[in-house]
Amino acid sequence: MTENKHTPGPWRYYRASYPVGPAIVPTSGPSIITFFNECPDLRSQNEHDANGILAATAPELLAACEAMAEALDQADDVWWLQDEADQIDAAIAKARGEA
């Protein structure tokens, strides 16, 4: 399994508590992504928050995909899940910057 190069999770989305604007912040260290309030944005606040929450779950989603890929690799006779296994492998590759 390839070692992940991203900032370790968990990450949290903070809507208004960050000085400049909403941000995604890891358990320790500075923010990873800051959404500047001053930037014009056509999205509603609800959509903006939903995007931040989804992005903040990236480390857990990647870990879940990696665990499922490993389980599928070790399972016998799961040919009927091949399309799903391919989707998981593609998502992992994309998250790692390999696709």
C-alpha cells in the first residue's frame, strides 16, 4: 500500500471561528484550506458549508476506501463487485494524485 502524503486527519470544518473565514483545520497545525469571506461566491452558505464538510472528511473517506480495497483484494469469489472495486481503486488513485 502506498503511503499517503497528505496532512494526517482528522480534519474539521470550522464555519465562522477562524479569523479570516471558514477553514478546514487538522488536529494539530495551521489550517489546510481557508475560505475567505471577502471572495465573491455565488454559492449559498449552505452549499458552501456542505462543500467544506465534505472536504474535511477526505482523510476518513480515503482510509475507508483503502480498507475496502484491501478487503476486496483478500476476498474470494467477489467478481460481482468488480465494478465497485474499480471505482474504489480509481478514487484512491485520484486522491493520491496518481490519476
